[in-house]
Amino acid sequence: MISTFKKNISLFFISLMFCLWVPLYGNAAQKNDDIPLPARMVLYKANGFLEKKQINKAIEVLESFRAKGKKGYRHHLISFTLGNCYLMRNTPSKAISLYQSALKEKPDFSTAWMNLAKCYHDLNQPGEAGRAFLKGYDTAEEKKAETLYYSAVSFLVAEKNKKALEVFGRLLSLHKDQIRIEWKESLVQTYLACDQPRKALSYIEELAKKTTGKKKKQWQEVLLYQYISLNMKTKARDYAEWLTKQYPLEPKWWKALANLHLSENRYEKAVVALSAYGFLKPLSKQEKQLMADLYLSIGIPIKATDFYEDILLKRMDPEIVKRLVHSYLNLHNPQKALESVEKGLKHVSDDKLLMLKGQVLYEMERYREAMAAFEKTSGKNPEKGQAWLMIGYAAWHADDINKARRAFQNAAKYRKQRKTAQKVLRRLEKLPSR
């Protein structure tokens, strides 16, 4: 989520940057009465070319003048205007050294700092852009909130998160009433990047209320996520319920509400929310399985069987077969349980399914068939001891005491079944062999 917002902020920042005005000589010269006459003359000439959009001629005039290097031929406005020419010609790398030269002569030249920031942005150097914007703000006569914002976002894009947060702090302190709603998006991103989600929370809540369209939905999702991650369970649940009432046709809110109910073991409410989600969007296999498991856990096996059967239509999964069998057994329908397990065994060879078949047959009092199912389990079956134990019980019920005794003797070889098997064997010793 965070990386998505970072990308959005970067794109938003770029769109703003292209709107920056690159001031030319005419605006700057009006405030400077100390320009030597030769410099004033050449600036006037260059400005004439720029007004006609003859950038190359303006560059030629300024470069030629600058190359003379005599007294009166060096002035920060010469370097600045030449830098503007290269920036207008989309060669920011050349403009940078010229702006730096202008700033060396006049360190408080705010406009040069701003244009230098744009050059660094164009060259994908957001950290340098952030520093230049900050200098532009500090040296400006008129302190504009936008400049601090550009600086903060530049640092954020450069992943200098602490510096970004520091600049945002100045912005909030000095220009609190000028903070735009879209700036708060970047502020939230900065708080999250600095692992300070609680400080971001009030802004996220505001963005979730005041933004519109896709952004609104995005911020609502972020807000719900933050409530959950900050372990604000009641807030999260109340907000998710409010979202489902406000946007009943939006599947993601129903799914979120279902997950919240699940996290607090409110299975009945989770079923309701997940059912609503299923009406709006086809359930995946995992979601169908969850739905079936929930129905089984809250004592509605008839609904569970529908989902398990549907899953098995596409792929025979032994684990789903087992759950389906248990659902039918809970419905007191051993015949359907037996049909399900036999269908599963036609597609896969699985010791657990064989054990389950044996248990179903045992419950149906078909003891000899149950014995056959238990006997088919392989020696690798981790429940082999339990299989021998069940063979013994089935043989005993089938009145085959000798077979029962042998089965319990085998069961006694397994640690988990030893105590039970030995207890039954003592009882069998009192019975005549047959």
C-alpha cells in the first residue's frame, strides 16, 4: 500500500513541477539597480531574443559576453539568464552550473534556487531538488507554503523520510491554514514512511471523508487497514460495518467485515458478511472452502455440503472429501458419506481416506467391510496403530475373536495405542477363542 502512494505522490509532484515559472531577466532586473552598464545592455538584448523565442541567439549573445571575463562582464543575472535559456532548451544539466555560479555571487537569490530545484527534478535527483527548494524558501522575501511542500515531497521521493517529516513540520507550523487536502496525502505518506501511523491517523480519517471517487475508496481502505494494524478492533469493526451500509454493493467491504468477525471468532456474523460478498462477486476456491468450514463450525452442515460438493466438481481434493464426509456424518447420512469417500478413492490413493471409509462403514455396522478398508492402509500410514485398533474392534463386533486378538496385539506395538490395546487384550483373554 505504501509503495502505491509513493508512486502517486511522485506523479503528483511531477505534474506540479512542470507548472513552475522560470523567471527571465525582465522580472529580476527591476529589483537590481547595481547592474553594470555592459551587463545591463547584453541582458536587454538577450531578453529581446527570448521574447521572440530565439533561445539559441540569446545563448550565443550571453555566452560571448560571459567569455570576455572583464570587469563589468560578470554578474549573477548573466549566469542566471543563461541558465534559464538552457532550462528552456531542456538541457538542465548545463543550466545547473550556471545557476550555481549565480548563487555563488548572490547566495540569497531565491529565484535561482527555485530554478536550480527544477533542474535537479528534471534530472531525477529529488534529494538535491529538496535542498534547493528549501534554500529557495529560506532566501525568499515572500515565504510561500508551496515551496516548503515541494521540498518535503522531494525529500520523500528521495526516501529521505526524516528530512521530509522535518520540512512538513515547518509547513504545519508556519502555514497551517494553507495546507491543501492533496498535501495531506503526502504528509500521511511521510508519517507512514517514518513508522508513525498514529500521527497519520487523523489525516487519513479526514482524507477518507473529504476526497472523492477512486481516491476516496483508496483512503477508506487505508483507514480500515490502519485501524486493524493499530489493533483498534472496535473502531475497525464499526467502520467496516458503516462502509457496508454506505456502499452495500462494494464487495471489498463485506470481505473486510467477514475477516474482522473471523479474527474475533464471531463465525455466525462472518458467514453473513461472506455470504453478502458472495452475492456480489464469485467466490474463489479458498473462499468457498472458508464458507463451508464456517457453516460446519456453526452447526449448519447442510450448507457446508453444497460448497464442498461444488469445490470437488472442479478438482478432487482429498482434504475437501474428508470435510464433505464429516458434513454428511453430522447430517446423520452415512450413506452419502460413504458415497463421497468412495468417489474420492477412485481418483486418489490416500490412507486417510481409507481410514475415513473404514470409520463410516464401522458406524454403519458393516464391520467386515470396515476391516477390509482399515487393512488396505499402507505401512507408511502415520495412523497405522489406530488402523489396527479399529480392525480389532470391527473383528470383535464381527465375532472374530482370534482376528481381533491379533489386531490388538499389533496395535499394542504403537505407543499411542498401546495402553488401550493392552486393556482390551486383557478382556479378550477371558473369552474363548473362535
